[in-house]
Amino acid sequence: MSAPLFLVEALPTGDTVTLDGPEGHHAATVQRLRVGQELLLADGRGGTAAAVVTAVGRGALDLRITDRGYADACVPRLVVVQGIAKGDRGELAVQAMTEVGVDEIVPWAAARSVAQWRGDRGVRAREKWAFTAREAAKQARRPWLPVVAGAPDESTATVARRIAGAAATFVLHEEAAERLTAAELPPTGEIVLVVGPEGGIADEELAAFREAGARSVRLGPSVLRTSTAGVAALSVLAARLGRW
């Protein structure tokens, strides 16, 4: 089994370090790591440090650094504009998309989104997505932490502007003729995937995205939920781009 990963603000510069705070508590108290066990520290920006536990305290571990590494950011970047979904479907989508390699997630207040992220509720909901992405990145042993970007509820107009600056944008739509498996992919820049909410993407939204340069694509004959469509599309792209 691979060594567990813990996220830190900055990697240690010396040969020893104490892992404390929430991550230290999780390592020492929840996972119950013991002297001699190995773990991995990551700064969420590609830097990593392998370490071995030398002492266990109350909610903290003393570590000896054994190796250091750096993983380049993947190119092209994979960005998912995720329609805000009701219940826990959005968090399920964020978790799974992080595990399969999304680089950035943008919450989108689509016309047919049942849930509304306004005011403090929106801030809390967005923070929950960010926390979910962080925990999923640790579980997946990812050295790069996905960004949950934008406002809590990005508008269609704002998303369209993001699309205009992307290398390629694909809107997942059940009526599209082109398949994502055959679409031409750029070698650099950003690839944006747009995933609608439970009720789908409204015609005027689709028109705005197409005007900004997006193309409608489908994955196959099945109609997927908003919580699984992005994951499936990312899996296709990860395979086609050689990430997998």
C-alpha cells in the first residue's frame, strides 16, 4: 500500500520536521501512524517530501525527510465548469473528478440549477467543495491540489468569457452528434468541460457557449447524472492525453 499523503502549507527545508495541526492530528490520532512508518508531505503545488516517522506525540509526529520531489503541472489543464447541483451530488462530483485528475473546478449557477448559492450560503457551499477536493486529493496521493475557482455561483456570462480564452471547450450535451472520444484536442492551454445541472443546459446557455467557441459533444448513448458526467468525460480525456 502506498504511503499516505498529508498537505502542508510549505515543505520543510531541513532534514527533520514536526507534523502538527489538523494534519498531524489526523496522522497520529486517526490513522495511528507509528515510528518507522513512511508518509508523503505535499504542498499542493507539485512539491513533495517523503518522510519516516521518528516519534509520535499527542496529535503530532516527528519526521525525518528521506527524499524530495517535484511533479510538473499537467498540460493541457483540465477545467470543469460544474452546474450547481442539489443535495450532495455536487460534492460527489467534486470528489470523483479530483480523484481522476481535474485541475480546476468552477461552480456555475445554471438557469436550471435547483440549488441557489447566494450570500453566506454560497460561500459555505463553495468552501465545502474546496474541502472535498482537498480530501480527495490526499486520498488519491495527488501532488497538485485542484483549484475551486471563481465566485460561489459564476454566471453564464462569466463562464462564456472563460470559454473564449480556452484552447478548447466541450459542452456535454445528450443531443450532440460529435463524440468526445473523437474530438480534436489541443496540446497546450486549457480544455474546459461544461457539465449542466440535473435539469440540463438551457438553449440560451448553449447558444452563448457556442458563440464563445464551445463545441457540443456526447459521451455515448447513455444520459449521465450531473454527478457522473464530468468524471466520465475527464476519464476519456485522461486516457487520450496520456495521463493514464
